Amino acid sequence: MNNGCLENRKKEHDNSRKRPKSYKFGSKSDDFALAIAKVAVGQLCESVGFQGFHLSALETLSDISVRYIYSIGKTANLSANLAGRVEGNVFDIIHGLEDLGSNLGFSGASDVDRCVVSSGVVKDITHFVGVSDFIPFAYDLPGFPVVKESTKTGSFWEKGEDPPGEHIPSWLPAFPDPETYETRLSVENETMGVSNGKKSESELERVERNMDRSLLNLQLRFAHNENKGRSSHGSGYVATESNPYLAAPLHVGEKQVSPVVLPTKLSNEVALRNPVHVDVGNHVSVLETFAPAIEAMKSGLCDPDNGKKKLLYDQRPTVRFKIGIGKKSLGTISDLNSQNEEDPLKIASWFGNDNEKDDKKRRVEKILKESVESSKE
Amino acid sequence: MNHNRQSNDGKHDDDSALSDFLASLMDYTPTIPDELVEHYLAKSGFQCPDVRLIRLVAVATQKFVAEVANDALQHCKARQAAVVKDKREKQQKDKRLILTMDDLSKSLREYGVNVKQQEYFADSPSTGMDPATRDE
């Protein structure tokens, strides 16, 4: 088990870890004491001559030994209470031992006038002590259970104050300090002119003001630390004091940020809206990259439906509604977006379902023919 | 009168014997630690500031456990001796004495503690019954 010298063996039917015993010996709070008991009982069994145990047997025996202690204590307490005492003495314990040993019997049990002092139980124990070897417990134990130190209630007596009035006993908790509930005469009477009735609010306001002040101090301290960090950047890493989330916000252009790649349509609209946009470097680069495409778009736009498109851009640049005359608009879409030869399949895919491919194809081909004819016209 | 004096002397002897014994307990540290005994005595409600009484309870418990373990050991050895009569090989193999629930329950029964275990665990009520009597 816990000792290196003791060995455990697995058995056929292992009892479950959950103990279906009475709550006072099976609860989780008793685990520590039961574990200690197991070690002690294991040591005793080893001294008797055993070389190994079944775990269930060890647990059973340790549980029984613990109950033995408990029952001695219970009987001793009972006999002490019967005698009108609160604390037990040696006679109470001997009574308890006699009670527990009565079914097996001890010498002198049948004597009518027997004295507890000369009880056979004590003689047996004395004999046992003389015979048995000295086997100390394997571990050093602290006193348990650890008693939590009780918090001071802050009574009058503890604080050393005299309770106001004779009717208040000194063991009661003391009254709060008068500063917490009285208005301050120095400053607050000036600021709050007619606020005699608002004593409670002044306390709240004071607390809030303190909070604000402390927050402000905190912020100032962080700003100060940040400045410190920036100035002494080479010297060390000021990680603990400078919190990046509390740092002052950066101005535009202070820090190099990766450029945002806008989608093509949006970039064109931006270019058309702001043809001269110099101060922000990102947009200029986008403009430059998409310049040929923009030119192509422009050329494509100007040819068929000039006025309509311009109208659209002036009003709603971001959303493009092609409100053409039915077939013509479709034709313009095809002209604009596919610079190469039109792929009927590609155009067909715009119109949705693959199930009706054949019908769609035919329709698309018709439309294309018509649009080409109209443009030629 | 004489009888009383003799009994008084006897009582004094007993008293001294008891007090001597309690004093000697402080030299002998029992295997069961004092803290454990104190914990369970406190749980039972027994209040006592005297350390010697706690030692007394510890020694008494140690005696009890030693007796139970001794009886279990006797049972274990008896079983091994019975087996050895049949096969002499087992004497060499099973030299190890192991505390089993079987031996423990036999020894505890004499002390008035009934510890009984299941012989086997069945998965359904009809396990182990004759196939003819099963309702399937």
C-alpha cells in the first residue's frame, strides 16, 4: 500500500470504491483519517505475520478498528454524562472497554463486586504492552482536522470601546465609525448648500469620488509607465507595467499596417469617386494595380449605355443595379465582364440550376444572338 | 475490619498498578497514532485533555486489531495446511500469507462483527438456473 514493505494483490471480486456504509465513516471528509487507519492496520498485520492483503480486507479491518475507537469514545462519554461530568476519565474508558470486551469475556467479568481499577481488561492490556514489539507509525502526522481561525466579530469588548448606553452588552458587535455616516463639516457643506437631508447620498458620492480618483490615478500610472517604457526601450522589457490594452490610441500613420486589398468592384468605385487620393498610401497602390482594368472598364462602359451608368455612379456607387431594357442589359453584362469570347456555359451558370441546362443553353444562345444583332444595329 | 483493611490495601495496589501502567504508556508509543484516536474520540463526543487516556484507547485498539489479525492468520495457515495434505507443491508456492476477506470474516464472527460478502455476482435473475426452468 503506502509502505514499501507491504504488498497488495488483486482479487477475483473487488469491492467497489464507493462505500455503502454509514455516512459518518464513509463520507469524503473522513478519507484522510481512514487512510491513516489503513496504514496503521497494515503495519499491525505485518507485525502479526501477514505478507500481503486483499484491499477489501484491509479496508474492512481498518474501518472496524476505527469504529472500535468510536464506540469506546461513545460509551465512555455516556458513562461520564451519567455521572454528571462533561470530561471523561480513566474509569469511563475502562467501562467502555469492558462493554466491548464483554462478549468475548475477560478475567473477572463474572465477579459481582468487581472494581473497575482491578478490571481484567486493564490486566490484559498491560500484558499485551509487555509482550508486543514497539512498532511506531510510519508517518509523522499533523494535528487534524485543522481548525480555521475564527474572524474577529469586532465586538465592543475587542475594540476596547465602551458601548454607548448601559443597555448594550459589550460582547455585541461595535457600532460603525461615525465618520461613515456623518457629513463632513469642512468641505462638503460649502459644495452642497442645502443638503442636510441627503446624508446617505453624500457617503455614496464620496465613495464614488474615491473610486473615480483611484481609476484616474491608475490610468495616469499606466500612461506614465508607457512613457517610461518607450523612453527606456533599449534598457529592458517593461512588460508588467505597460498594458497594451490600456495604452493611448495610435494616430493614423504612426504604425505600419499591412495594406487592405479591396475587391475589384469596390476599388473601381473608389477610384472613380476619388480620382486624386494621395495622402493615404494604401489606396494609391490599389489604384495603380488596377489601373488597366479600370481603363478597360471605362472603355466598355462608355460605349453602350453611357448616361445610365453615370447616373448610377453618381447616386449609388456601391450597389450596381443594371436597369437596362431587358435583353440589352444582359448583353452589356456579357460584354463587360468577359473580355474574352463568351462561354455559353459560363453564362448559363449565372442563371442557376444545372438541371435545366439544355433549356437554359438555348435561351442564352437566343439572347446572345439578339444582343449581338442589336449592338450591330 | 481486617477484611476491609486488606481490601483497602488491595485497592491501593490496584490504583498504583493502574497509575504505573498509565505512566508506562507514555514510554510506549502505540502503532495507531494519537491524532487518529483523538479525531475519532472527538467525533464520538468524548472530551479528555489527558494524553494518557488517549494512549490507553490506542493501545486497546491495537490489541483488538492484533487479536483479529492473529485469528485470521491462524485460519489462513489452517487452510494452507489442509491444502498441503493434497498437493505438496503448493507448500512451496503459497508460502505467502495473505489477508483475505474469507479469513477476516471468520475471525471477526467470533468478535460479534458480521462481515459477509457475495459469493458471486450474477447479471440476471435467471443466471445459473436450469435451462428447462428458464422462461425464455
